[in-house]
Amino acid sequence: MATLRSLAFNIGFFAWTSIALLAGSPALLLPRAATYFVGRNWVRGTLALLAALVGLRHRVRGLENRPPGPAIFAVKHQSTWDTLIFALLLHQPAYVLKRELIHIPLFGWYLLRAGMIPVDRTAGATALKKMVAAARAVAAADRPILIFPEGTRTAPGEHRPYQPGVAALYGQLGLPVVPVALNSGLFWGRRQFTKRPGTITVEFLPAIPPGLPRKTFLAELQHRLDSASDRLAAEP
């Protein structure tokens, strides 16, 4: 049954995505807010399909931990689902994402028009400098920056080394970093066709203030993010 429900969701998702992106394409000629309007409605439609066809919903904790001004949100990455939800939870967030995504026809145009931060992961230090420069402009526009510090999706309970990008942003921008834990991988795993019913939990943790030494910051971020995500994975 779960496989059939997942198949129905996939068919509905691709149909809905095609309709939403094509119908919303005039927004690409308008200010960024119009692109985000299309994007948020696309996300809402996708979440509605998940709820109706799969029985997968979500809940959010710790919204009071979002700073009022620009900040860096360091998010645990377990599922494709994680790339959707924050368009609804943050105001026009700029995602740090791999450059290959902007080459996807039409979808990549939306990413660029929304002011995302594409990174060439093969370019080393040059990529970090470009990422920091782009993120500085995002912060100056009073927008949040969202980064997945592990750089790739990681199954619940697994821990990967954190990539240098989050430390570079923290050290160069002087902004607080808000760790965001979740357990989405329990329901929509990496490269898994089957989506399972249940309730995904997203939890905004207290912010790490700017100014800590690099090693201290990374150790604190990883401890908070990994331990909170492990706790969420163990909840009933």
C-alpha cells in the first residue's frame, strides 16, 4: 500500500510541478517577491499532496528561536523534503546549493531569480569566496541564509563531517547561526521511492552567537545539531 501511495504522490508531484512552474513563469519577469509567491504556493501544493496521498504531515517547534534580523540557518539534511519547507518558515531564504541545480530547465531559472547562492563544489577556495560574497549581499538585503552544513543528505543516526562553508559564513559575516534539527529521513529517505505516513518534526534550536573561534563554533554546532536530530529520530 505504501508503494502505491508513493507512486500516486510521484505522479501528482510531477504533474503539479509542471503546472505550477509553467503557469507561474511570468513571475520570473517581476520582482523577487513574485517568484517566492509562486514557490511558496508550489510548496504548499506539494505538502497537500503528501498529506492526502501519503499521510505525511509535519510540525514545527522553536519558532521563537528565529532572530528578528538576518541570520544563518544551519539545517540537518536528511531528505528532499528539507529543501521545500523553509520557503514557508523563513522570509525569502537564500539557500546555499550546488551549482548543478541552476542548470535544470525552468526550475533553475526560478532558483536564480529567487536569489539563491549556487556553489561550484569543485572550485575549492574560489567557491568559498564567491559564496561568502553572495551571502553578504543577501544579509545586506535583510534576508536569511540557509545552508546544509553536511553538504549532502544523511540518514537519521548517521553523522558526516561538516563542510567548511558554514564556518566560512559564520566567520566572515558576523551573524548568529541557528541550528535546525529534523527527522524527515524517517519518512522520506535519501534515494528512496517509498514515502511513509507520519509526522515530520522540525525544531529550531537556540542561536549560536557570532564571535566564537572556528573550532569552538563547529564543535558546538555539530553537537547541538546531531544530538537534537538523534533525539527527534528516537521520539515515538
